[in-house]
Amino acid sequence: MSLAGIPTGTVVVAARIESSDGASVLLSDLSSSNGTFVNSMRVMDATLADGDTVVFGKVQRACLLCT
């Protein structure tokens, strides 16, 4: 799975992307100063869906779930 080409399990701007069951993708903010946003809402933890918009501080990515 990937988030706009970023491999699962990668830490990006104080956020972690992981998949424990191979189907759902979990995003966790690791106390970043600029915040992590999913579909314009600031989150600490979120389950991502295909088409979600994710913003790490000022960096925006579209959620593209691939198996």
C-alpha cells in the first residue's frame, strides 16, 4: 500500500502510516508542531480511505491505496 508513493510504515513529518491487517491504513500524528490533517480536519489518529486528502503541515497528498 502507498500514500502517493510513500511506503507504508514510513514516518513523514512526525506522522506514521501503517497497516496492521493489510486492508486498512492507519495514520497517526506523532505530536507534530504543524499538525496532520485528513480532509481538512486536524487528527491525531485516522483510518484512511481511498481519495482522502492528507496534509502534513504544509505538504498535501492524495490518499491512493494500492495492494
